[in-house]
Amino acid sequence: MLKKFHILFFIVGLLTQSELCRGNNYDFRYTRWGMTKDEVISSEEKMDPVEVTDNTIKFKTRILGENVELHYKFVENNLLGAAYKLDDNYLNSQHFRNTYKKFKEALVKKYGQPSEETTNWRNETYKNHRKKWGLALSLGHVEYDSKWETQNTKIECSLKELNHYVLCLIEYWSIEYSQLLEMVQEDEKPDEIKKSVKMDPL
């Protein structure tokens, strides 16, 4: 029985890692940085995009048991970044923290411990009241952020309140296309990726 449990745990672990990044031959899922929009759409052969613009392709899918929006970002038809954005509306604000923890743990299994990890208390009213940390998140009092870096990719998992919404996001950005990345971050990323899920704090 114990042997069967170990085998099941091993298989679940492989599935968890593969949902975030499909393998060593790719930079993100079934894609490599620099691919065209047509190549990226073809790589997602089991899904149809729900939105295509000059610089973005958006899908809806699931990872680690959660509904997410999958965004691919382009500049001059070259893939330079991607993101999973949580697409669930939790009634209990603590669930956002639990999901962030689940995403982060999966990334740790894939990439090791974060190179940077921060918990930023912008307002310490509830800092010493653990049961109210979900409320603190909903009010914008606290933000969570973890970062990794591979040979080709910068990865960031974050959780914070933005304009009365909660944003739980995993981002992947090409290192090689770093100059184009700066253009996207300054001009487009806040409008097209950093959309969040409304939450009713408890």
C-alpha cells in the first residue's frame, strides 16, 4: 500500500510540474521565445484563443486545478513573454493566499527555491493578526512576490490588490528579448495582462 502511495505521489508531482512548463525543450509550455503568433496558436492545438490582438493572444485553461487566463505577449510578432492569471472569484479572501502558495510550491518543485521572495506590508494594521491576513490582502495592506531565473527566462509569481481587485499572477519573460520586454512593461503590460479578479473580503 505504501509503495502504491509513493508511486501515486510521484505521478502527481510530475503532472504538477508539467502544467506550468512542459519540458526542457521549451521556454514556456510548448513554445520558445521568438515564435510568431501563428506558431504559438499552433502549439496550443487543444485550445482555441478567446482573444487575439496585435501583441497578445489569450486563452482560458486550467492549471493545478485552478481556472486561469493564459496570455502570450508579442512585440513585432516575436513571443517575449507569457502569463497565467487566476480567473476565479473567491468569496473567502484567504483562498487567494492558498492559491498563491500552491502556485509558488509548484514553481519551487520545478525551479528550486526562489532567488528573491518578499512579503511587503504596506500597512501593518493586521500584520500580527494571522486570521485577518486575507482581509489585509483585500485592502492592499500586504503584497507577496517570488522570483526565479533560468538560462532563458525570468519567472515571477505575485499576489496583490490592485484597484479593489486581487491579482494572482505567474509571469514568464524572455531574458534574450529584455529590451523589448521593457517596452511592453512600460506601455502595454498594465492594461492587457494585469487585470484581476474581484474579491469580496471576509
